[in-house]
Amino acid sequence: MEHVKSDATPWGLPPEIFSTDEYKSGNINPVTGSVGDSALDKQVGGNHYKQFPIQPVEFINANNLSYMQGNVIKYVVRYPFKNGIADLEKAKHYIEMLIEFERNKQLDKE
């Protein structure tokens, strides 16, 4: 696959943010663009997401995923650290719902 050059910046932030002293010193959150502390710096109810270099919410937001897609990502990523098979069952349930919704969309087009 050939690499395509893009002028897009990470997370849709304005390009000038990435050349500022605040960004270079790590004071700008690359997800939100905010200066200083971020809500991503804390986690309520455990630490099963903070251990990852990219938290699921960052990936979900950066890729404009839907609620159901985001839940699949969330449950698959956290299952070894939180609820085990129960989280995999939750992910499976969201995948089953996505399949059902997509099939219904196709039927509506016919």
C-alpha cells in the first residue's frame, strides 16, 4: 500500500498547535487541544484504560466511531484487566447489534 501524504493533523486540531512551545513541552493535550490538565489524566473506577499509550476514548474520538463501535473497542481492550469473558460477551452483543442494524439498512434499500 502506498503512503498518501495528507495535510490533516492528528485529531483534527489546527496545525499551528503542533509548533507551539506548550505542545512541544507536553502541556497541550493532543486529543483535546487544551492546555494543562486533561480529564484523560484521571480515570474513575479503576486503571484498566490508563495503562495504554492510547486510551480507547482517544482512538474512538480520533476515528469518529459510533457509540456501538466505540463500545466494541472499549470492551475488547479492557477484558483482560476488568471483567474477563463478561466484557467479551458485551463486545459480542454490540457486534451482533451492529450486524443486525446493517442488515436492516440493506433490506430498507431493496
